[in-house]
Amino acid sequence: MGLSDEPVSLGGNNKGPSPYDLLLASLASCTSITLRMYINKKEWEVSRIHVRVDISRDYEEDCKSCTSTKKKIHTFERKITIKGKLDDKKMKKLLEIANKCPVHLALASKLDIKTSIDEKK
């Protein structure tokens, strides 16, 4: 993996994408790859797929149904633009396929992160 950094405003040197940039890029690239594989399999005429993902973070206290004020709600907004000859039925199917990309499924699932640390001597 290449260099990851934070913007100067957050104490970094702005020498690479931030961890959030990499996360968003993972979702965007996975979506694009998944769609391209499906489109190629179906032999549909599509010349371009563009996926843009943005994220917003809101404190849970802004959410009436949330119970903890220490966590944040992360909302990913994914915008897919496809250049090709597709009818509404095919576009609807591609939206369904986009929601099945492995990174989307991982992010949308209940996550359990287990961390260990070792001391090197």
C-alpha cells in the first residue's frame, strides 16, 4: 500500500490520500468493477462507468432513535453514472448489482473488528 496521510488542517502533511479517502475509493472501485463484470457478462453496450462516493458523519445525538451519543452515524452517498444504451429495466438491475459489490456488503453489515498488538524486539 502507498503512503496515506491527513490534510495539514488535521495535523498531517497532505502527502497522500486520507484513510477515509481510501475507504471511499474502495467502495467506488468495487462498485465499478462489479458493474463492469456484470455488464460484460450480459454483453450490454456501455462505454463508461463513473462512481463517486462521498461520506457525511453526524453525531448520534442528532438521531432520535439512537441510544449512544459517543458514536457517529456514517452516511455513504454513492452516485453512479453510466454511459450506454440501457433501458429502465437494465438500469434498475444495475442498481441492484451495485448493492451486491463485496465492499458494499461489508460496509452495510454489522462489523466486528478484533485488534491485537505485538511488541517487536
